[in-house]
Amino acid sequence: LRLDAELRHALANDELTCVFHPEIDLTSGSLYALEALVRWQHPTRGLLSPDEFVPHAEAVGLVGILFEQVLDQVLTAQDGWLIEFGWRPTVAVNVSPRQLTNSRLVQVVLAALEAHGAPPSALILEVTETALVDDTVMTGTLAELRRHGVAVAVDDFGTGYSSVSRLADRHWDALKIDRSFVAGITGDPAREGVVRAMIALAHALRLRAIAEGVEDEPTLQMLRDLGCDAAQGYLFTVPVDAAEISRMILKSP
Ligand code: G
Ligand code: G
Ligand code: MN
Ligand code: NA
């Protein structure tokens, strides 16, 4: 109950912030997208990670408001980069499974884009694989978002229980291979084979394959050799704030 009140207070008082984690295009070496990760700057408990409060927000029905605030922060950060660099880096925003059963999500996303004069291609929505149960409302929401040009990525791919037929039903643009599969691929042919197969599955379904949790150069090189499209991980950087992203873009070739 206390966390509930604190979370409502946080949402009303701008205590939530976003950091950004780059995804690098493995063909060009340039920025593919930035994943927005929410943080709670709690007045007494310090910086809280989403695992410490997003499940609670879901349970008490605050996740819609949380999402709208994250979306506005993301688009505001993009407005700054647009002025600074003349382009709007694509940002991936995490969506709670529950939100997909609410058809209002489409209006929320389109209204936010319009308020910032941003094209639908400015956003990717990340949906965890565990959410991909067969639900017609959910599928309808995703289909409508994609009809409007907003991309959808399957997050934590490999850890959920979606079937190949569910993956093949064309509501997605990318698969993010969970970092539990990516870690250790260079020392273990079985692991390498699994990631190779995941990339092949993504490509057979005409989806981009994005590897999460890339922590060293040999892993990156192997992912390149396997034809993975993009990669994210501590090798490049930990998640950083919008100002640090600006400095990185300035330094990039
Ligand atoms: O940032 P960190 O690496 O601690 O992320 C932990 C988890 O929180 C990840 O699974 C991520 O997808 C999730 N997460 C981060 N930001 C958001 C958000 O804005 N909304 C939702 N629903 N989940 C988020
Ligand atoms: O959205 P998702 O559930 O995939 O969240 C990814 C989580 O993994 C976040 O907490 C993020 O900070 C973390 N993460 C991303 N890249 C790396 C990495 O290279 N190494 C480790 N240890 N964690 C990572
Ligand atoms: Mn994610
Ligand atoms: Na993930």
C-alpha cells in the first residue's frame, strides 16, 4: 500500500526518468535504435530499477500512466536530438503485456507522436515473449499499431512460450535474442548453434535479429559472422542518459 502511494506520488512529481541503451547495426556500425529503460529516482531509497516497481505498477493499474510518461520523455529527448543533429534516433519502448489488451494504447501512441511532430518510424514497441499468448485483442492492437507504421519487437526471445506459428503470424518486425543465449556463445558450439538457429528463424520469418547482452569483442564478431542484424550490450555502453547519448553521437563516425 505504501509503495502504491509512493508510485502515484512519483508519477505526479516527475520522479521517473529514462536512460537509453544503444542497439548497433552490425552491417554499418551505426546506431540502429536506442532502448528506453525507465528508472525511479526515489527521494529516500535512491535510484530504483524497473524490476523493483514496474510489476507493482502493473498490479495496481498504473502502468498506462507510466507508459505515457516514458513515451513523452522519449519523444522529448528525440526533439532535442532532432535540433542537435537534424535526425530523430529511433527509440524502442518497453510495453507491459497487460497494456496490449487495452485498445486505447493505439490512440495514446498516435497522439504522443502527433504532439511531437514525430513519424511512427521514430518508435519501436518491445513486447516480451511471455506476452505472446493467443489473444485476439492483443493481436488486433499490435496489427493496428503496425498499420500506422510503428514497429514491434519481440523482447527476451527464447525465454517465453510462444509457438513458431505465433511468431509466424506477421505481427512483428524484430526478435531480440535474450542475453541468456548470447552469453558464452564463443566457448560453446551448442550455444553457438542455438543462436545461429534463432537468427535463421528470424530471417525465415523476415524479422530482424537483435542480440542482447553482448559483453565482449569475440561475441560481437561471432554474431556478425552469424548474420545477426544488430547488437546491444555492455561492450558498447551501459544504459546512459540523453545527454550522454548526444556525446556518443557527436563522437561517432
Ligand atoms: O533497465 P533494466 O536493465 O534493469 O531493465 C529491467 C527490466 O525492466 C527489463 O526487462 C525491461 O524490459 C524492463 N523495463 C524497462 N523500462 C521499462 C518500461 O518503461 N516499461 C516496462 N513495462 N518495462 C520496462
Ligand atoms: O528489456 P530486457 O528484459 O531485455 O532488459 C534487459 C536487461 O539486461 C536490462 O536490465 C539491461 O540493463 C541488461 N543488459 C543489457 N545489456 C547487458 C549486458 O551486456 N550485460 C548485462 N549483464 N546486462 C545487460
Ligand atoms: Mn526490452
Ligand atoms: Na530483453
